[in-house]
Amino acid sequence: MWEPPLRECQCLHITVFSFHSCLLIRARFQRWGPVINVGPSWCCIEGLHLVRGPFTYLWACVHVCAIKLSFDPSLTIEQVESENREVVEGQYNPSDCEARQSVAILIPHRNREKHLLYLLHHLHPFLQRQQLHYAIYIIHQAGDATFNRAKLLNVGYLEALKDQSWDCFIFHDADLVPENDHNLYMCEDQPKHLVVGRNSTGYKLRYKGYFGGVSAMTKEQFHKVNGFPNSYWGWGGEDDDLRIRVTLQKMSIIRPSLEVARYTMVFHNRDSGNQINEERMHLLRRTHQAWKTDGLNSCSYKILSVHRAPLFINITTDIGQPESCNSLYSSCKTEAFQKLSLTRCISTHDRLIKPANC
């Protein structure tokens, strides 16, 4: 019968006695980073040999050790690629075990290249430690029209389904980075909200009923609510609209504990193309009537390019413009300007986003 070397046994048995042992183990293996692999019947710390048996104490210990994140301004996409050789065209499938779920990570994007780079740097190893089959989709809004996060997520969902029928969809902001490996990026029998606390709010829920930032839904759940609304141009309201849709369908929103669902937000100023949506309260009042016709079944868009980079699939899309010119959207002035917006190539940062045909 195989027995682990003495050093491994000592480490594992220590975890039974005190929380302080968690800190000791983490400090001992800090040079490997906070890498925890967990499977149905085994768990291990990278740097130790694979340990089989009832050593579940180790996993219970690790979950209270949130990772303090830092972001290196000199980080490059080449560095992140070199650290994730097993990721091919934005997709990863564990080779040594059966994946728990297949998960599509959908990230709406415009003018967030550096934040996206930081997220990719942390998110890939985070997802691999959870032994998921996953792909990361970046849905890039072309042109200068007001940003529409919700519609971009609808586009990402519909396009990701063309690759395969994913078990779970994670709707993820580019500026939020998870701190705790126990915050599982998997779907449950109810829609799941993954951002209970963040550094920018003192690690508290922003407000009762908040359903923004990062959320998880199955294909069945997302279809049941007809996806996100397409009518929210600018910042705010679309996540509350989705929460109302979930409630209307007699579903509940579940959350991990505050100790687990922690995020670091990469601070930034508000984009000029993502002004506060002054119409959001009016739109929310009509969700009860509009949800059946404003969503996946009415999402019109045009795909300008699909670029399968090593770390992500970048989908550049024209999602149109607001129906009317109002205070939210001052750019829809002339037909000539609108045509220019649809064909303009997107500026890049560190060659992170490379739309085709530019």
C-alpha cells in the first residue's frame, strides 16, 4: 500500500489541528503560488506529490485563505501566454481528470485592455485549479456608440453556443478578479451571483438584490428569462432587470458566503462612452411587460470578426445604436458618422485585441 513521504504526511496532519497551519502551509509553498487542485476523491498542493485518500481537511483549510491580489503594470500578454501553454485558442480541458462542468466565460469589452490582461493572468490558473473545461470569450463592441453590456452578453451567449453546448455560462465584468479558489465558477440548480464583496465596497454586498459583476446561469435558466435586455445603453440597470426576470420565473438567486465570494476590482475612471443610463429606472418599471420581447429573441447584431487568440476568443460585433438620440447618446448625429462607427478599427493595447480585417 502506497504511503506518502513523511514530509507530506506531516503537512496534511497539521491541517487537522489549527487554522494557523493553513498559513504555515501557504507560506511554505508560496513560491509555487496559491495553486490548489481539488477532485472528487483527492486534493493536493502543487509542489507536493499527488495525495490520495480522505485528506479533505486540506481543502477546508484553504478556503479561508483568500489571496491578496496585486497587478504588475509591466505584465505583457506574452508572459501570460507563456504561463498557460495548455490553453489553446482560449479553451482549456484538464487532461488528468474528468472536468466538473464545461463553462463559457463571457466578458463584455471596450477600452479595457489592461484590465482584461490582469483578469486573464489570474483567471486562467484560477479556473484550471477548479478542474473545469472552459473557454473565455471576449465580446468587443465595435464603434463609438454608447456601451451596452447586456446586449454584448447576449451576443456572447449566442455565439458561444455555436462552438458547443456549454453546461454553464459566467457573465463576467473585465475589472473584477476573484480572490478565493472556493468561489466555484460552476452553475447550480438556481442562478448564482458570485460577487458578494469587493475591495471597492469594503467587501460588502453593494445593495440588497444586487446581481451584477459576475453571475452564473445554465442554458435552461438563461433561456427561461429570455436572456438580458437589449435596451440598456450606458451604465446601470441591466443587472437589476435580469434579477427581476429571474424572480418572475419563480427562480431564486443563490450566493456563496462572504468569505468566499470576494473580488478585487481594478480601479478606473468611467469611460466617456459608458455614461450613467438616465433611463434605467423607467426601463426597470416596464420589465414585467417587456421581458418576453426584449432579450435573446430580439437580439440583432452583426459579427465583424472572430479572432481565436491563444488565451481567448475575441468576438468583435456591431450591436447597432440606441433607437433615438437622447442624453445617453450624443454621437448619433449624421448618417455618415454612423457608417464610420461601424467600420472603424479598434485601437489595441499590447496587441491584446486584434480584430480581423483592420
